[in-house]
Amino acid sequence: MSATSKASPLLYRLADAWQTLRGRRARAVPTLDTRSIAAAETTRLLADWLATRMSRDDETRWTLATLRARARDLENNDPTTKHFLRMLTTNVIGANGFRLQSQVRNNNARLNKAFNDKLEEAWRDWSRRPTRDGKQTLTSFSGTLLRAVARDGEVFVRMHRAFTRNRFGFALEAFDPALIDETLNRAAGDGKNEIRLGVEVDFDGRPVAYHG
């Protein structure tokens, strides 16, 4: 068997061996260049394969609202989608949600059990009502966010620091991504930041503002 056939896929190696046994010349093994060119051909089997070279933002710019509306309709009316979202939250978030295991150590590298117990107790206390409206636990809130990401493709959460309605001074608030104007786009220039699908980003691509 030739050196070329040894490096070829199994199918061609088998064909090569079969032709050799029959006393015929082995099949030519297509090179990488040949296969690459063939992959770009337009045949009757590929005629309706419409590909695009647009960016992800350009692809979703005019279709995002429709895609999101259809996904939400599936969540409400399609049993398979309902089951998928339910299993997603069950397997990722779980029944008890995320827990904190504090591991603060003393100068001797040993765990400070008393201090860690206080931190974990404070975490459990905050987790009972971590949202701004106080209506959700951290477990249910996490499930809501995960379902939103799977259904809508994104989620927005505002962190309220110096919050006065709980003793921790911190709370979370989720926003419906449909409130963002995805049709608002602007190129950077004249001292203004770029806006992508309603999200204003700085020179480094970091979000600095959201437009509704």
C-alpha cells in the first residue's frame, strides 16, 4: 500500500486494498485542496443552501424581535420546549440553587470555622430575598435568568448597591431584553460610542449604556 493511501481516510484505504486484491490500480485519493473546492460547489443538492457572510449582529438586526416572540410562544404552547426549559433549570440550578462555601483561613493556613459559618449564614439569609422587589429567592431568580437566556438569548440584571431595603445593602433586578431597541445602531465617530443593537459600547467593546 502506498504512503499516500496510509494517510488517507479509512474508506479510501479499504478501496485501495480491494482494488489491489483484484489486480487493479488503486483509486486516486482526493487531496485536501480537491475536497475544499468540492465543498464550495453548487449542485442540485446544495442549490437551496443559502449561506451568508454577515456578522451575527447583522443577521439578527431585523429578525431578533420575531425570533424572541416565537421562542416565547413555544415556551407557552409547546410541550417539548416547556420540558426542555424545565429540565435545564433542574439540572443546572437544581432544587436548592447555588450555595456558598466560605474558606477564609487564619494566618496558620487553617480554616476559620466561626468566621466561615457567619459568612455562610449571611449568604443564606440574603439568598432568601435577594431581588429588589423581594418576591424571589436566589434559587427561583437564578432559574428565571437561565430560562431567559435559553429562550431570549440574553438577560439583563441590574445590581443595586447601597440598597436600603435589606441589611446587606445589595439587591438584584432583572430586565426584559425586549425593552432594548435592537434596531438602534450607530457607528463610532465624532466623539460618540458605537451602538450595537441598542447596546452602546466603548472603544474596547465594553457596554456603557443600554437604549430602549
